[in-house]
Amino acid sequence: MIALRHPLLMLLAVPLVVWAWRVVYRWGIPSSRPSSRLARLTSHWIPILLALALGLAAAGPEWRTPLRGIAPVVDLAVVLDGSSSMRILDRPDEDRWHAARRTLAQFVLRRPDDRFALILFSAHPVTLSPLTADHLRLLRMLARLDIDSRDDGTAIGSALMTAVRRLEDSPARSRVILLITDGVQNRGRVTPLEAAEEARRNGIRIHAVAIGSNGESLVPLEGGGFARLRVEVDHATLQQVAHLTGGESFSAEDPAGLENSLASVDRLEKTLLPVDPPTEGRPMALWCLLAAALLALPLAVDLAFKRGRPRPAWVEGP
């Protein structure tokens, strides 16, 4: 199926087509008028086709093909905590930050038919990716992602509200926010329950995953060594946020628990709904320009042949 990215630009071809239709092009400068049918047809239609090819190229034609027969069925906004407490080591070989990114990548790979948005938050939420079906790009982004400790804090409510805004206009029948955090809200003007109420009004479910447990934990220092950091996880608020929207709340004290929690979310959101399949567009403007160049070639050769030749009397008219 052919679609135009900028259909209004086809209007650029209208004055060219009108001019080409009204002005008859004459091949060469023979001593008598060209009388063959081929000469009459080509002199009339080549300039018109050339104008149409240029107008079509400007409109950005694409050949759109369906990616899959049934998809996407769920739009998910992943809200990932990027505060400094995510550096805590729940086991000696992996901190919470690396465990979260690794398990999220596995979660994305298990859902090839869904679209994902990615929101990172600490003191303020940042949308790293709007809803996209480009999972390879999303996985590369997760692999490069790092924590910026200069803007530290935990603004859970603001991050959830940002996720709601990313999903509220989605046409998908199932819209889900996946919240992964290890702390208590201490920044932002929007509370988690206010954001959850807004999600409920928009028909969006929130699944909340709390990483770690209350108490002191080891955090690696940049210059080497470790420090003890006391962290509290607001399990009660996360449970209220999830249950208010019809979602589930999970507790993960270590990377293995996080993997089990995301596997549970994966099972909860396995649905097969008949929706319009997504399509992939391949630009065709280059082919239109190539066709225009092929049409212009005989005209250019003919004009070069005419240079310096006297105009025959029949061209002047009666």
C-alpha cells in the first residue's frame, strides 16, 4: 500500500501539469511537422509525467507493509527509578540499577508485539523514549543508561503523571504503567495517589515493583570502598497506587525477586486482541526522482540538439 507523508505538497505539481498540458513540446527542429503518433504522444505526455513525478517525490511517498498480523495489543510505559539509592548492592555481584536494566531488557524481549515508553526519574522525570515498537533502539538505550547523582531524589508522583500523559492518547485497548522504585517520595508536587487517580480516570493500570527492603545497605563509593545507606521502601503507598488502578504490587528484595516480579507482570498482561496491525514505511521519493531523471533525459538531449539550429517556419505559426 502506498501512502503519502506530506500529501498537500502534491499541490506543487498542479501549476507544472497545467503548463505542460497547455504548452505543446516539439521534438527537434525538422523541416516538417512531426507527424508520427509516437512523436505526438511523447511530446505531449513526457513533460506532464515529469511534473507529476516531481510533485509525488515532494509529497514523500512510502510503501507501507504490515509488520505483524495481530499487534500491538498493549502499550506500556516503564517508569524507572534513577536515584542514587539504586546503586545499593542487594548481592555482591550486581547492584539494583544493573539488575533493573537487565531484567527490563528481558521483559521487553518477551513482548515483541507491544509498544514501550521509557521514563527515568529521580528528582524530576525525563521521557527518554515515547511509545515505540523499535525494541532494538529501546534495548540500546537501556544498555547505555546511567544514573546522574547531581539531580538526586525520588519524585514518584511526577514520574507516574508523566507516564499517564504518554499513554492517555494511545489507541491501544490495554495501557499499562510499570513502576520500578526502591524508595519513598521526597521530591515533586504530585503525590503518587494523585497520579494513580488520574491513571484510573484514563483507564490505565499501574503495576508497582518495590526493590529492596527497609534498613541499611551497602553502596559503592566512586573513589573506592563502601558506605552504609539507610533506605526505606514505601510498600503501603505502592500497594495503594497499584490497587487503585486495578494493577498489582510486587516486592523484590534482590535481583531474583525482581525477575520473578516482572515475570508475573508479563503473565498478567498477556492478551491477544484483534487490532489494526502496525505498518512499516519504506521511502519511495528516490524512485520518483529517478523516474523524473529518466523522463528529463530525452528532453535534455533534445534541447542540446536544438542549440544553434534555426527555427523552421512552421514553428512560427501562420
